[in-house]
Amino acid sequence: MNLARAAGEQGHGTTPDTLRGEATVSPADQAVALEIGRRLRRRRRHMGATLSEIGRRAGVSYQQLQRLECGETQISAAMVWRLAGALGVTVDDLFGEPPAPTPNTAAANDDSRGPQPPAAG
């Protein structure tokens, strides 16, 4: 699914021109962008900092930071490095371990199992 299309469907507003019309982004890549965005936002809010403050420290506009926090754009390795410094965390804090999948998510993502009988209840 194209991130620009996904963002529009989710009501997050417009996306950067660089995403419009480009190659499709896999659901897994989109999920990573959303999770990193959540981690960025959580840390920024924990600090009590505004988008503008962190953007200034990292050398990006508040609009770009907002798009990153919403998962509307992919984040580069260089940007992760700069944002980690601006937020006073390590790169590992932003990437770290992915959240544990819920049973429904894990089952939905496991195509190798084939058809499964209904769970006994």
C-alpha cells in the first residue's frame, strides 16, 4: 500500500510530494514507520517538548517531524541518528525490539500455516 494513499485513507492529511506516485510500500515497512513514529512522539511528549523544539534540535521542520510521527513518511538512518540525539535517547531506544504481536496479528501475518480449523471454544 502506498504511504500517501494510506495516510489519506486514515485522515492524517497530506503527505510529502516525494511519496506521491512512488513505488508501493509493503505493509511491514508501513508498520515499522508507524511504530518508530509512535516512539518518537512518546519520547517527545515525555520530555514536554514541542514539534518545533525537537525539529530545531534535529535540523528538520516541525512539519517533517509531524509526518514522521504519523508514519506518513519513511525515516532515514541519518534522521534517526539526529532525532535520537535531539530526544536524548539512543538509536536503539527508537528501533529496539518491535512490539510483541497480538495473537490475532501473528495469525493474520502467518501465511505459511495454510487453512486452520476453527478454535475450540
